[in-house]
Amino acid sequence: MGNSNNEQKFVKEITPMEENFSQWYTDVILKTDMVDYSPVRGCMVIKPYGFSVWEGIQRVTDWRFKKTGHKNAYFPLLIPESFLEKEASHFEGFAPEVLWVTHGGSEELTERLFIRPTSETIICTMYSKWIKSYRDLPVLINQWCNVVRWEKTTRPFLRTAEFLWQEGHTVHATYEEAQEETLQMLEIYRQVAEDELAMPVILGAKSKQETFAGADRTYTMEAMMHDGKALQAGTSHNLGQNFAKMFDITFLDRDGELKYGWSTSWGISTRLIGGLIMVHGDNRGLKMPPRIAPIQVVIIPIATHKEGVLDKAYELKKQLEDKFRVELDDREEYSAGWKFNEWEMKGVPLRLEMGPRDIENNQVTAVRRDTLEKFTLPLDNLEEKIEEVLEDIQNTMFKMALENREKKTYATVDYDEIKRIFKENPGFVKTMWCENDECEDKLKADTGATIRCIPFEQEHIGDTCPMCGKKATTMVYTAKAY
Amino acid sequence: MGNSNNEQKFVKEITPMEENFSQWYTDVILKTDMVDYSPVRGCMVIKPYGFSVWEGIQRVTDWRFKKTGHKNAYFPLLIPESFLEKEASHFEGFAPEVLWVTHGGSEELTERLFIRPTSETIICTMYSKWIKSYRDLPVLINQWCNVVRWEKTTRPFLRTAEFLWQEGHTVHATYEEAQEETLQMLEIYRQVAEDELAMPVILGAKSKQETFAGADRTYTMEAMMHDGKALQAGTSHNLGQNFAKMFDITFLDRDGELKYGWSTSWGISTRLIGGLIMVHGDNRGLKMPPRIAPIQVVIIPIATHKEGVLDKAYELKKQLEDKFRVELDDREEYSAGWKFNEWEMKGVPLRLEMGPRDIENNQVTAVRRDTLEKFTLPLDNLEEKIEEVLEDIQNTMFKMALENREKKTYATVDYDEIKRIFKENPGFVKTMWCENDECEDKLKADTGATIRCIPFEQEHIGDTCPMCGKKATTMVYTAKAY
């Protein structure tokens, strides 16, 4: 198609991931208009293409929340200083990174306010007021909002001072219900990650040291990025009665006794977009899984000067747009080859080329982004065919990501081997652990890797903890992480 | 139905609007779980029922934005102090009410940041970087977000320190395009207000004094609340080249010349929810227009101890839930009468009662919230019938609101008469104006009413400006306002 020069130009714009994965990531997110740096330290601008991915994530997540009985609400951005002090361990976790509001206009505030880094404190305060009786339980509320954590080192999507997320906060009458909720939400996150984002995840519990400030138990889903590093892609916390006791969330139970509630919280954030990029992307740029892709199908008319081509392309768009998120690139100032590369870079799952020969043969020429395979599709029953292809792309992308993870997953209790792996070929190392903090710290100090989770699906890798040589009590996933 | 006692109890909970409209509003929003006060000064908690109205407004607005080519994005919450100083008149407008962030953790920031009261400054800074050529225009971006204005006097939904809104920001190559955009967005707001919220609005331009800080021209939609006061329900600003010049938004035009862009901004907020309540509500509580109602149909089983009643009610819910937002109130601890009153208070447009006699007759008993009319509907073809009834409720609510507005709209150029009206029967007064600031100020000082807008639909009320007696140049709507 005479686009080899253009392709080279495009390819040149993106640093190959094998050469410098971090630079590859930066190149991709900037060149594809996902995001831009802002003049505010550590804050990003999510550009329309990036934001539409977030809208997609909201779409596939929110209905699952609602189907399981959760409702959305909105709590204040600003929280009085005194609130943070109520839950001591929570305070310690967040105090160093909160932003303080001290003045309104030119007047000093009587009490300093901080911008929410998470909303447990303000939400629990309201719950304490709302919950009186077992009839008020469970409370199942979620909010989609922005939060701010004044982090030192930031990277777009992965770690930014301000980010968008959802935070669910529930209260239950019993420990069992709270635990069930915690795991249910983790399962919803798994569905979003695996079924929608085609991103395979490992589910499990965090170690005590990695547990959320104030929680009894934190569950996580961990995904492997293309460079072998882990990304914590979503967490769900069983908060026990910790927050209920600090914020006095009590209810009169059926048996006439006043009891503390059991609470949970859970969240996913714009971080998932970073994960999506690093799980699927390649040296041509992004690869969007069809279910979440802002544009599922792009139509590119070929030889637009030939009569009828543009008309036919518009007709095709009209035919498809009720069923798919479809875009027609009819820009005159760019060649077809240039467009091919741009839309490949943007990760659109399926490209349809419509040229004079296609019109003659009552077909379109299709190119899959995942495999770059080129083939023709008859215009009759096209919607059905496209649906099949998109479904196949979705499944293939999941499989490719899973294969990459499996290729880079090791199992050993030999500590020298573990150290060698993290030095030479980062990935997931399945190993055993005695559950002592010291061994967790040692692993981190020696390798830079951390215990990502104690997976639900336990395997027998060996009998000893590689760090101390003593008897191991659990199997863990370890990895370097974002 | 034996619910007269219950009804009295409910009615007693809400102050009659004729007695104290302000207290009526407060009672309604709190008793219906729309909102709660928060411990943060001037900030509200939007509870699930209130938030679902906001979700409804987002739903009916966002697709209209997208259909007209706009895309959503997200810009930082925090803005460096230096940005506000760039646009002097904008700065003066917002400086007294911005909140200042001075510390991150325990460290003082090198430059103070303020929380966005609106995002022109940060967005224009990014646009200046993104826009280079006429090919980059128009830029049509919207964001849904929270903003903070540290206001002294606040009321839930109507005026709060933090509120949720959408702010659209566009840049165009010509004045004409920017003006077209400004009016197009106002028309979309009219559709949302009138066609979705059943809230009649007057469209027009703001006076110079009421124009948005930094804008050339502000357009508004003004709605009349049940007490005769006006609510500014949405605004659309033609910003001319003011922001483009301050933030250096230039583009190379087709003719090879470097030119400043023409920009617009426009917004609606959670304030609309307050409007919705005050336009439609009555002494029984809320009245939700069906198109936006979080719950369109509530099913209440009658005599649930009778066999088959609950089953039939569940069956009915199943039959309807694909087509309508439907809720079944199967709570055992409340009587049917109590439930009738609660759901009336919450403003659910249509109540369906399912009891033994209904089952026998293959029907449901229906009660409309707008007219309180009671009638039976056969179960066959029920969906179709309900759709008709909901459509009729929507139209009737619009008509009732319009009638209320017309009843309280006066037309005169007699200044004594104007003063008397605003003293005795607040409403809209259509009058004439010479377009001098002094006369606008005089009206406000004398009556407490302000010029709400210079309506697009001009009428001839008289020849003179009632305030100064000189020749009038335009017709205006005046009213006391929220």
C-alpha cells in the first residue's frame, strides 16, 4: 500500500519497548493523545481519547455495581482536619501525602481542611448519623470522584497526585456479610479486568504490611505488565469494625442489642488505563480490547478521488454505527497509509478499508489490530461478521496477555534463583513464605520485588520460606511492581 | 385504605409551601433522602436518591453533547496561583471565593494552588499548547467534575461551596462559529430543562453587569420556581477572544495568518436538581418528571398475607423492569398506606397497587403522582399503557409548571406597579429597559429583584424604562432570584 515510509516514521516516534519500556510507555500515551502533562505538579490532563477509555471502564463497572444493589452518591471533597485524627492508623497512612486548604479568599479558615485522599473518614461520619437499626443495613454506596495524594514521583495514569476512581463503602450487620461483600466486589473487579479489559489477573490477599491503613484484610487483583512488572489493579478491603468503632457506627440489632457495624471499602482507578496500555500495547502503539475500545471499527476510504468511494464509506458507517463504536476517517490532508498507522497506533481493534476494488466485489478489506491479519469481508451480513471478529480479537488479546504472563512466571523456593530472576528477567515468581514481616522486608531489600499477594489458588512450590529457610505457611506471588 | 392517619403524619412532616417556602424546601430535600448536610461548611452530601437524579441529568445531557461532536476530558482540580492573574477581570470575579492549598503533608508548597471554581484558566493553558493550526479547530471538549466556590450563604443544591457540574470549553476559528456554538449549547440546555425535566425556561442574554467574568456575552435560561422566584438554570458564554489573547491561543489559518481563537464555555450543575424540586414539588413532597425520575413506577402489593399477592407483584416487576425504572416495595414492616405516602413524597410518577381484587380482575390499580388520579389498568398490554400514562404525566407536569409561571408573570412599565408586585406577589415582571447600569442597580435597590435576562422573544410592553422614564431600548424579564 506504499505506506512503508510512513510506517517507519510512525515506528520511529515510539521507542521500542525492548529498548526502554518506560520511554515506550511515555511515547505511546503522549502520541496517541491519551493524556498530557499539566502545569500542575504531578497532575495529568486526561485527553478525550484517554477519557473515553475511562468512560468505558465506568460503563462496564457501574452496571455491575448497580446489579448487586449498590447505589451511587457524592460526599464532600474537603474534610476537616479533626476527622483524620479519629482513626490513628488510617491517619498515619495518609497524613504525609494530603494537601491542606488553609484559606478561603483572603481569610484564614478556622479549621484546616484536607482534600480527600480517600473518603472513609467523611463517609463513616455520615454513616454514623444514618445508621440506627438493622433495618438500615446493609448500606451499599459507591462514589465516582477525584482524590488527591501528594506523591513525590508520578507517572500518568499509574501514579498521579490527582486521579479519578470509584470508592465503594458498605456497612453490614455481620462479619460474614462484610466478608462476602469484600470478595464479591473483588470478583466484579476480576470480571471488569478479565472479561472487559482482556487483562488476566491474580486474585489474593495482601500481606499484613501491605494492608490498607485501617483495614483488617486487603484483597487485590494483580496484573502483569508487558515488561514483567506487576500492577495492583484494584483492591477490596474488609475493614472489620475498626472504622465503625472510631466513628461510632452502631445499630440496634433484631435481638435488641446495640452493635457496631462491619464495613468494607473497595476501589479501582484511572490506573487501570495504564494497566490496559502496558498489558496489551506493542511497538506500534496501543491495542484496545474491543469491549472497551472507544472506537471499535475505523473505516478508511481508499482512493477517495474515485467516484463513489466516499459515498460508499459513509453508507458503511451508517450501516454499522447503531451496532458498533465506529469512526470514518475522511480527512483529505492525510494519505491512507498515514491513517492506517495512526489508527493502529491508537489501537483500534478493526480497520475496514473501502476502495474501488472493494466496492466492485461488494466487500471490505479488514485488518485486525491484534494479529495484523488482513482479509476481506462480504458486505452482506457484515454486522454479524464484525461481531465475530471483534469477539475473537477480545479472546485473542486475553490469550496473548495470559501467555505473556505464563512465559514470565517462575516457581521456586531457591533464594539465589529468585534473586537471579529479578535481576535478569523480571516477572512473577511464585514461591513460599513463612508470613513473617522480616522475610518480606528481606525480599524487598535484596531484589526490589515485593510480595504481591497470597493467592486464593494456592500451589505447593516447596516447603520452606526461601528468605529464612524455615517452614513456609503459604504460597505467594512476588514481583517488582508499579 | 385506612391511611388517613399516616397521611397526616407525613403531611405534618413537611411545612406547607404557602406557609414557609424555604422551610418546605428544606423539609422536602431532607425527608426524601435527596441530600444531607455535611460537617464541612457549605458542603452537602448528595444521597443516593438525589444522586440518581444527577445521573439522570447526566444521561439526558451527555448524549446531546456527544451527538453535537463534543468529547469529555478531565483537567486538574488544582490550579497554580499565577494562572488566575492572567485574565484580570476573571481573577477579580473569582479571587474572593477560591480556596487556597498551601501545604502538601507538612511541607509548604512553593506556589500556592487554588481549587478550581471553574476551569477556564487551566483549560486555556492546555489549549494554547494543543492548538497550532486551523486543522486543530474546532476544539469541542466538556468535563463533568466538582468545583468549589467558598460562598458565605449556602443551600443544598442551590448554592453550595462544592458542587457538581459540567463545563464545556470550545475554541473556534471565527466569531460566527463561536456564537453559533454558544447558542447551540443553550438550546441543548433548553431541551434538557423543558423536554426532560418538564421545566419551562425563558432564554435570553444577561445584562452586562451579570455577564460571566471574562465573557463578551452570557446567555441564560431562567426558570420560575413555585414561589415566583427565578432560578438561573444554565448559562452559555461567548468568550470572544478574551481568553485566547490572555492565554495565547493562536492558530495558523488557511490564509497563512496567525490568528487568535474564539472561545466559549457553558455549564449546568446540581443546581438544576434544586430547580426540579421547586418547580414541581407540592405539599406532599417531590414530583419527579417521568423521563428523569430515578424510579418511574413503584409497585406496592396490597394484603401481602393473602396467598399469591407477593408472587404476582414480583411477576409484575419482572414484566416491567426491562422497560421502566421500577421498584417493588415488599417491606413487611410498613403498611400499604405508609408506603403510598412515602413514595408520593419521593415523587414517583406512577404507583401500581397489586391486591387480591386486582389479581382477580387481571388488573392493577394505578395512581398518578401529578394529579393523584386513581384508575385501573388491565394487565394485558400493560407496558404500552404505562408508557402512555408516563408520557401524559410528563406533559401534564410541563403544562402545570407553565401555567404557574404564566399566572405569576406580569407585564408593565409602571414603576410603582413593579414595586408593588415584588412586594406582594413575587413573580416575573416583563418590562422595558434603557440598558443603563444605573437603572439596573436602582431596580435591585428598590425591589430586591434583578434583570434576569433580555429574552430572545422580545415583546412590546411599553416605550419607556420604568426606572428612569427615558426611552427604553429592550424588553427584559425581572424577578427576585435564588
